[in-house]
Amino acid sequence: MSSFCELCGNPIQGLKTVIIDGSLFNVCLSCSKRGKAYQPPTAKKQVLKQTHDTPSFKKPSMFRSNKIDIFDESVLKPEFAKIIHQARMKKGYTQEYVANKINEKVILFKKIESGGIKPDELLCKKIERFLGIQLYQRLVEEDDEDET
């Protein structure tokens, strides 16, 4: 059974496997120059396994944590768009002026102010600082409210 080069289509006798743009191709000898030679993963695993077993490769115990603790103590207020709009109008600024001052595109600021897009934390901080408003509110736990 003869096989064909996946790049040029010519019949090939000596099959070469190469990586071109992250994809594997079975190619002829002349087309193999267009990619990087493919090495099966079993050879790489053995080399990596040997390097991990050496004592000099051990990481300090402070970097071995498997858990990442994420605590959101504050959340974006649901009425953020209304707050931004009211603060901008109170100061007499246009949407274009505010967008230019916080180094953002006008269309993005318009979508945020209309409530079409929720801004990320970095953008919220820019808007908060420029307009002098608070867009985040602290979370209140139910246990604290019941202790009256």
C-alpha cells in the first residue's frame, strides 16, 4: 500500500511526520523541510520524568499549594449604569470627554453607561476615580444582620 504526501500529493516511500502550524502531517522528504520533525510524546515523558526525579528540582514547600482561595468581598452594584450616568450628568461631562479622560473607546463607555456591558474591575476603578463614585458594594453576611 503506497501512501501520499499530505502537502504535495505525490506518492511517497519514506514516510516523515512533521509539525506545521501545530498540526501533524505525513509528508515526503522534500516537503519535510517545511515543518519541524515530530517526536512521539513517549520519548519526551521519559526525559521529563528523569529531570523531575532529581533532588535539585524540588520546589520549596511554600509553592506546593494545590488550592487557590478566592474571596470576593465586594460586588458590582446592579445599578452601575444609572450611577455612572447620573455622576457624568451632574458634572456636565459628555460621554466622549469621559471616555477620552479614562483612555477608553467612546463606544465602550457608551455601552457601559447604557448597561449593555459590565465593566471589569480595572475599568470600574478608572471610572470611579474620575467621576468620584462608588460602583462596588461590600457583601454583608446574613449572620451579622441577625445579631440584633
